[in-house]
Amino acid sequence: MTSSAVTFSDSPGSLPVGSAVQAVRLTDEAVILLDQTALPQSVHYVSVDTVSEMVSAIQTMIVRGAPAIGVAGAYGLVLSARYHQKTLQDDMTAFKGALARDAHHLAMARPTAVNLQWAVDRLLKVIQSFEGPSVLELTQRVTAEANAIFEEDVAMCRAIGRHGAALVPQGARILTHCNAGALATAGYGTALGVVRAAFAKDASIQVYADETRPRLQGARLTTWEMVQEGIPVTLISDNMSAWLMKQGRVDLVIVGADRIAANGDVANKIGTYLLALAAKAHQVPFYVAAPSSTIDASLASGELIPIEERDGQEIGTIHEQAICPEGVQFYNPAFDVTPADLITGIITEHGVFEAPFQF
């Protein structure tokens, strides 16, 4: 983050009493992000008030998860509009041009999660179609559309939860990977939204969380969310999942998604493909939970999904401590693609889709 960003903390390791998990929030002055790199040791917030700070927050994974990144990108354009209206209030053409340039920078912050491009494109349509003379009015419309994206995401996640809960048997043991919860969305979550909805009806369900190397989103974030809500959770390392299935201790797998191709291939956090292979081998249902904004109908298959590669030091260190000797080379794709034929169903706000997938 740039030096102008403001940071502040609440009580270590937990939310203030009565609070809900909320990863992204717009105020009159800034966008407030729950710093997901600080969890679970502390609940730490970052106040972002420029586009460059938002791009940095997305790239450094202060905010992460495809739907949450989409909301953050939309609010990044709100910050852009607020900034440029001060100096370009009498020049609509220049104002729109400045917003378009900032939109491009935001959309490129992370290439795999399609929700980011989707949200930015949605706001660009509002900007490009606006024909009035008032820069202030356009800023208000951009803000209203970004808030609509936020509210719609919460509603979609709750609908995903309702549809998905119907698939969860009594007393189910659910395995999940990475974090597809309230932290990864505007609120409630996708995969963990299903867990929340199922747990509301049946308090006997349990969750297994993969630790999710190399950034440990399962260990740090999913377990934290579950503990906050009193949902029983057991942490396992990523290489234990197949053995757990072999022992008959997993009833279904539910994961999120960063991009879904038209044929149902799914890009998600690295390790998802391995989990799907294990589930297929052990006849364990494998579900993907994601809003329809994650579906990229322009891509015929997962082979066309761009896969982000990140700094290899994420693999070579844990908490800034080296775990391998100098001179080692790294390969660090952030995502993999799970073929549609390994997926039992894709849960969206519109219902559950099964192969052959026709969204």
C-alpha cells in the first residue's frame, strides 16, 4: 500500500461484538477493507482513498476472492470519480477519459478473477451512456451502480446458500478449499454461504478446511470465519484430502470459483483440480458455488482462462521465514482449472446446474 493509506485495528483475532464479517465497505471518505493478510492474528482495517491504493490492495491480497475483488474494483471507480470531479467538473469528456483509464488499471490488477472485469465493465457502461452535463451527477450514478453491485452480491450469495443447502445431507461432513466465504464476497459467501445456510437448518454438520498452500487461505481465513460463527471446523493439510475421502469421512466437497467457462470448466485456487480428481476417484460429490457474474460465456473452455502466476517467494517462505535453500526455482500459479466432467454441479443464485452445463 502507498503511504497515504490509513490502517487501524480492532480486537486481536476476532471481530467486535455484534459485528458481521464484511470485507469491503464504502464510506463518504474512503473504501474500508478488512485486511485479509493480517488474519487470524488481528482484525485490521485499511482505508483506501485512491485508485493506485486499491490496485495495490487487490494485488497484495488485502482484499481477495472473486466477488469481493469485483466489489472492490467497482468502489475503486467511485474513488476515481470522486477524485477527478474536483479538477474536471467542467469537462465531461476529460472526466470520462480519466475514469476509463483508471478502469483499465483496476481491471488489470488480477487477471483470472472475471468478476473484477465484469464489475468494471458494468460501471463503464453507466459512464459511457451518460449524456448529461453534470460531472457530479455522473459521480452519483457511478456510486449508485457500485452500491447496487455490492447489494446484489449479498443477495446472490444468500440465494446460492439456499439452493446449495438442499444438497447437503443431514449431519454432512463438508470439505472445502481456500476461502469462499464472507471474506471473499460482499458478505455471506458462496461455498461457505452453502455451509452457513445448511448449518442454520442442521447444527450437526461439520467442515473440513484444506490449509490451501501457499497463502494458507483455508487455514487463516476459512477456519476463522467458521470459529466466528460457531460452526465446527477441522483443519487439514492439502495432501490429506484424498486419504480423508478414502476413510469415508467426507460426504461432499464445495468450493468457490474465480472464473467459469461456457462449458462448465472452472478456474479456482490452485489445488482445486487435485481435490476434484480425488473426489471423482472416491465417488464424493464435488460442487462449485459461484454467482452468475463468475461465468464467462465468452470463453468456450477452461483452456482459454488466463492463469495468474505470482511471486515464487510465496512458496519459498512461510511468515517471511525461508523453508528451502537459496538457488531453488519456483513455479507458482495462483489457480488451476477443473474440467467440467469432474464437477457434480455448479450452484448459482439461479439454481444448481449439472452437466452438460448450459447456463
